[in-house]
Amino acid sequence: MPLCRLALLLGALWPLAALSAEPSDVLRYVPRQADAALIVEQPRQLANALIRFEPLRQLASFAAVQEQLEATSSKRFLSLIGYFEKSLGKPWQELLDVLAGGGACLAIRFEGDDSPALLVLKSTDEAMLHKALDLAKDVARQELDRTEATARFRSVEYRGYTGHQLGPNAFVAACGPVLFLSNRAEAVKAGIDLYINGAHESLAGRGHAAAARKMLPAQPAAWIFGNTARLHEMPDAQQAYRYPKGDVGQLAVFQGLTDVLGKSPFIAIGTYLSDTGMQTAVRMPAGRDATPDGLALHLPAEGQQATLPLLEPQGVLFSMSFFLDLGKLWSERERLLVESTRKEIEGADQRLGRFLGGRKLAELLTSIGTHHRLVVVHQAKAGYSQQPDQIQPAVAFISDLRSPDYAAGMNAVLRSAALVVGAQAKLKYKEEAIGDVKLVTYRFPENGELPGDAGNARFNLSPCFAKVGNQFFMASTVELGRELVSMLQQPEQPTGQSTTQMRVYAAGGATLLSALEDQLLTQTILDRASTVDDAKREAARFVEWIRSLGLLQIEVDYGRTEFHIDIRMKK
Amino acid sequence: MNNPQPIDVQWAWAPYQPSAKAPWDLRRVGHLYRRAAFGANWDELQSGLRKNPQQCLDELLQGGPDGPDWPESIGKGNVGPQIPAWWLKRCLETRNPLREKLAIFWHNHFATSDAKVNNAGYMLGMIKLLQRHALGNFAELLQEISLDPAMMVWLDTNTSKKGMPNENYARELMELFSLGIGHYTEQDIREAARAFTGYEIKNGRGLLNAAQHDDTAKSLLGKTGRFKAEDIVNLCLDQKCCAEYIALRLFRFFISESLTPEPQLIQPLADEFRNSGYNIRQLVERMLRSNLFFSDHAIRTRVKSPVDYAVGIIRALEGNVSALALAGALEGLGQRLGYPPSVKGWDGGQAWLNGQTLLFRQNLALALSSTEDDRFKSRTDPARLVRKHRHDSGEQPVQFYLQLFLQDDVPAGTRERLTDYLAKARQQTPPVYWTAEQSADHPLRAVCHLVLTLPEFQLD
């Protein structure tokens, strides 16, 4: 499709441009009606950073990526770049400086399948930009001829500038050093209006883009501005923002994010690249102040530390530590919950006693603590003499207790639950003493079959629970449980400012992938048409590449008036 | 299609000897490789032409060594969607194409779908059973398939208990697997169903649980006894019509699906099949070596199945594509191995072709010949192929593709149109940024695509 090729050419030039001492003002040419905009202020810097980014460099050496680079479409694209280099007399890096050195922006207004999108490039050499556009049009014309397409370029005059239309959904115009490309004529016209009239009605002039940019750390490789104004007008969003709320699950998991989003006129996301690492920052201009006083389940008192240190058992794949005050769900239920939901919870408090070992739901909610942790761990071998067909990761949930005395209550709750499940699966109960700690364990019998479990998946599970100091945990395997007993006996204090912190560990993922080598090989053989030996080599390299990625760390912080999520990939 | 003149039975099954009237030419070499394999590549065609038909057939019947074993993750992980790709990869790479082709035939005969079985391990077990017996003994195959775990789930044998017999397997055993309609009664089915009670799947095998088995006497097909499953299968195999039914199914697969054979044409094959103790290889060999197989009664008288169509193109282009991508494409063409639409299998024949599947065939042909499709990339490149075989200049590419894919079996007008197209395509000015190689290759790929969309190429 000629249209696609034209877009491909312009799209390819967009992320590759020059260093500029001044911040880009490309947003001056983007209409303020845009809902979202992706901005690259220094395209060449982004291109260079991507080229130097070690994980991508390593990825490029894989056979699958090499094959993609050798594909006909890739070769033609490189030929196209070569043709532009030759015709315009500069290597692509310099062309990037010239054609998009003033910045590039892709803006969109969400209107369903046919949403208008506008690409804006600001050149540092007006003559060169016009020459490149003429060249691109020539190439597109040749493609149209080759494919015997009926579409032809048509010139359109608007306020003294000549735009070009190709088919019903491609419009392009160059005004001075600025190029506009869109799927809607109105969007290009709006861009030309801004170019002529000035930036008053642009994202730079009327929106919150400047404030969004200021909230982000300096020098993003690329950043996104999201305008939340239209989101706030949606009935579903207004319902979600309103107190009291009807959905307990949503309240417990998304209360903080929903409240902040409801008070923020925009969201800003920036990405930063170094040779070996990557960081993404999410910012919104609302924080603790977004939630009504005394109702925040997700926030500790101001100034208090929010989370306990992350737990990192052997083979850890994922670790999470977060603050959540479920007690408030009960004590503040009048203000937090709509009447119907409140009555359901109060009814449950009355009804669930026999399933909770005689304890009340209210007692459970108000007795467990506010610091919670979750770990997912790869364990090389299941703790049975029979092994499952596929090893599954082990999981544990750890929570502190407001009063250590409530451990007996948790014990009763979990034993009741185990009684219900265990009766059907014939689980065997056992208590294991580890120092002063009593680990309560359940195991499946190894003789006989369990209907519906042809792959012996049950041998991935030996559920257990224990109280260690003021911590209580449930784990899916005894092996993980034993390790947690040892870890939780070390003294620890809440240390993090973040209300949620998470880590994804590449090393654990690589070890898990190694354990799943058969699946990896089969997928490689079927997808890449490899021999078994080639697939083994490729899979081993892929596992090592995963291992080299280090870890992904995610931290969520609520300031008084700012919300931060920071995602870092580091060695 | 009824035959205007009855076929001489003696002539039909006599071994084919090349003659002036029926020479051993490219057309017959291609026909043999299409029916007894998944088509031939250029070297196989040329080599086949140099040999005699007997040598070619010996090689196809003999086959070559199997490749290395695969990991067992599809079965262990119950990854059903990988089954079609797994099988297609075997078809693409096998050195026993006749065995693989027959395994697909038996898969259609004993049509079982993972859509209900929902156990990839059981399905792979059944497919391997079909491969093992593809050219073996039908009696053993029928016995083993009757207690195959996938079949037991598919036709509910595993839930059939004393006092509550399920008739599904007994019915299909007689109707579809061994006798054909008209050779049994409803009473026979009810009695046979009682013999199939009490069979359970234990550790991946079909085993009898005597406590759930109806051990009382049953009367069917003229016999009475306290029959078990094995006895019922033997009773079916004892019926004269069993050999006739299977011979006819294989006749339609190997000889012609448009020809309606007179009973006397099938009878010699059926008699031999029965007398051999149901030796499949002997029956297949008799058909493939016959005059009838190499005659116009057989050549291009079947519609290619999607698997034959696609695997044939890829093997001819000497390519090696993603089996997962190919499996996805073949689903659109109407054939998903491991997932036949019903217990009757795929309708086949002209049912393979309709407006939609023809369009999908054209799209797949384009994807496999253009090198511009993200799924297949440059793994099947007609331009590279003609260069490799040094047929890339002048009109040679048209001649090469027509010989490779159709063994020149097209009207003269078709050849002229293709030659004209290639000449015009070469005269067109390519986009200015294309390299010389890109400009030269594009018309070669385009003309190959046209060959693959010819009506004649849809025929087997």
C-alpha cells in the first residue's frame, strides 16, 4: 500500500532527529483538543539511546530478529532510507537532525475506530523538509503506479498553504519548517491554523502540557501527555470517583489510583534510557489530598513508613510489599460504602462465622495488620516423590497482625478452610516444629489418582501456614513456608516511603524458563521451524538474555499533592 | 461421476508399465508424488523421471529414517492448539511422506477431535498410533483404536457402564470404521454396546474394569457369546463387507473421488486385503503400482486438501516455514489437523472449495510466494529457487514453475498468458529506491503466485 509506505517513511524519520539545546516547542502545533500526545523532543538522542541500549543490542543477535531484519519489507525499508540519504545528500542521522530536530509529536483524539491522529515534525531546515516531502510524494506515486492503484495525490489549498490528499485518509502539509500528517483533513487544517495564528489554542498554550512536562524528571527520551478532561466527563468514571462506593474489590485494590485520577487534569508518562537500564516515570498532580480525610485504605498516617522490606526467598520471581488498612473497610464502612454493599458486608459478618472457625468477619478485618507482602518463587523440584508434569511457581502471602494474639484466630479461620478443601482432596494434616514456630502443613496422598488431575498438578501444592512474631503467612508449598519462617525471624521494620513496591526478578524468570525448557523448545521448533538442536541453542541463549535483564522495580508513592509511579529496569 | 464405459478390471489392477500411450513422464512422476507424498520438489521430479516407476514406488514405500524425538511438552502441558502445527511440521519434514499421508487418511477415517477429548497427550498418542499402523495391519489398528484413550473419550466408551451402555462407539465402529451403512442392524449396535461397557482409562491406557462390564451373552452379526470389546472388533473384521468398505475408502483416497467404481472393480482388492489378514501396505502397493492409478481416470481427479495444497507448495519451494503460522492459515482453508469437524471427518472433495476457501487459498499462495508476509517471511522464495536451479532468465521461470507445480499439465493458452505477464511485469518501472535484485525478483514471485492460483493447481 503506497499510503502505508509514505507513513512508514515519515514515521521512520520521526524518531530519529537532532540534539537541540532548547526544549522542543512542537506542542505549539498540536491542537488542544488532543486526548493524548507522544512527544520526542530530541529524536536523534532517542535513536542513539535505542541503538546503544544493551538489551536491544543483544536481542538483535537472535535468529528470529535477524530473520525479521532480512525480510523483504525490512530490506526495502533500508533501501528507501538509502535512497533518501543519497537524494538528500546526508546520512540518516543527519537527516534526522534536519527533518525532525525541532521535535516530533504524535497526537490522538479518541473517537473509536476512526480516531483522528496527527503527526507533527518540526524541522531545522525548511528547504530540506520540503525537498524530503517532494521526494516522499514521488516515491508514493511510483508505488501507486506499480500496484496499479487508482488513488492519486490531490492538492488542497488552505489559508495560503498547499496540502496534499491521498485517498480518503491521508493528508499532509508542510508549513514553513513544520510538517503535518494526519488521517483527517480537519486535523491538518487545525495544525495550519496554529502555525498561522500562534500557539494560544494549542496543547502548549491552553492545555496542561507544560505542567505535565515539569512534573517529569529532566530529559525524557520520549514522554506522553494524557488529557483526562474527557475521561472525567464519562458517567462510569464519575461513578468510580464518587464516595461512598459500591464495589469492595475495586475499593481495596484501586482506591488510591482512582481517587488520584479523579482529581488530576492530566497524566504524564516519561521514559528514560541509559546504555544498560530503562526507567519509566508516571506522574499525576494529586496525591494524599485526593482521598477524603480518614478514608484512605492505601495510605499510612502522614510521615509514617509505609511498607516492609521486600522478601527475596531463593528463586524469587516476583516480590511485592504494600500498605492496606482493611480494618478501615469495617470501621469507616458508613462513609466508604453505599448502603447495599454495607448491608452485604454486615450480613456476611453474621453468616460466615461457621466458615471462619467461629470468628467474625469484622474481627478478621480489624485484626490483621496493614503491611502485606506477596512472593512468587520458582522451586526446582516439588516436595513430593512423584513430580508434576509441569512445575508451577510457589506463592506466599504474608501479613502482619495488629495483635499477635489474633494468630489463634487466623489459625481457626485457615483450619476451617482447609477442612472444607481437604475433605474433598483427601489432604493430610501435619504440624511441623521449626524452633518455636509451628508450621501447619497439608499434603496430598501420593498413592492413587485424583480425578481431573491427569498431569499431577496437585504435587505442586503442599499448603501451609504459620505465625512468626507478629507476622502470619500462608504459602503454597512447605518448602517455601520453611524458608519464610527463617526469614521472618529476622527483625525488620517498615522502611519504604512507597505505599507499594514490587520487583520482578529476571534471574528467577530465567531459572523458571530453564525448568520449562520442553515448552520453550516446542514453541521454538514450531514457530521458528528449527531443528531440535538449533532450538536448544536458541532457547539457552534466550534464557541467558532474560537472566541478563536484571530486575524490574516498581514503586508507588503518594505525596501530599503528587502521585508517582517509578518503574526501573536495572542490572 | 458415473463412468461412460466400465473399466476393465484386469487392466485396471495390472502393474503399470510405461508405454508410448502411457509414458513415464513428468506428469506421471508428479502424480505419484502428489498422491503417495505431499508433492515433489524439482530434484525429486527430475530424479523420478530418470528412475522407473517401480523404483520410485519402492523408495516411497520404504521411506527414510525418522527425525529426532521431540520434547513431550504438548501432551504434558495439554497444549491442544499446538497439535495441528506439530503434525504439519512432520508433514513438511518427514522422509516417510506416504506413511504420514496415510496417517492423515486414518485420522479422517477414525475422526477424533481434541475439541471434545481436551487432552493433547491422548490425541498425540492416537496420532502416533495411526502413524505406527498407517501401512501396517488394519485388524491390529482397529483393535488398538477401539481402546485408545482419545477415542474412548471422543465416543464415550470411558463412561459406558453395565446397565447403562453408551452406543456411540458401537455405532461408529460398524457404520464408519469397519462395515458401512446397511451391513448391521440397530439390534447389533445395542448388543455390541453392552460388550463395550466397563472400559476405563488408567494411566493413559484403556483397561477393563470387570465390575462395570456387562458379562452376559450378546447376539450380533450372527454370533452369540459373552463378548468383550476385542470380540466385537473381531466379529466386524470377520464380515466380508469390512474389506470391501476399507478398500473402497482407500480407492477414493488414492485413485479417484470422482469415479464411482463398479463393485467388481473393488472386489479383487477387497479379496486380497482380506486374504492378507488386512495388510494395508499390500493393498496400497497394489493400488499405487496399477495401470488405473497412472491413468487419466486417476490423474487430477481429486481436489487437493488444504494440507496437500499448502505442504505441496512449501516442499516444492524447498522452504521451511513456521508450522504454527501454517496451522493458523490452514484453519481458514477448512482443515485443522487434530480437530476434524465431526465423527465423519472432513467432507473433502469439492467441499474443500467455496468462495471463501478459494480466496483464502489465493491469499495463502501470495503469502508463501511474495516473501512479504510477516508469518512466512522469505522462507519460501520462488525467486531464490529459480536462481538456484538456473532458470531465471527469459521465459524460463514460467516453464520452471509450470513444470514444478503442474508438470506442464496446462493448456497452451495459460502458458502464453503467464509468459506475457512476466514480460510486462519486467518492463514496469520499479519504485526508484528498489535495488536491482529487488526489481528482478518481484516479477518472478508474482508469476509464481499466478501459477499457484490456477484452477489446475487446486486438483490432485
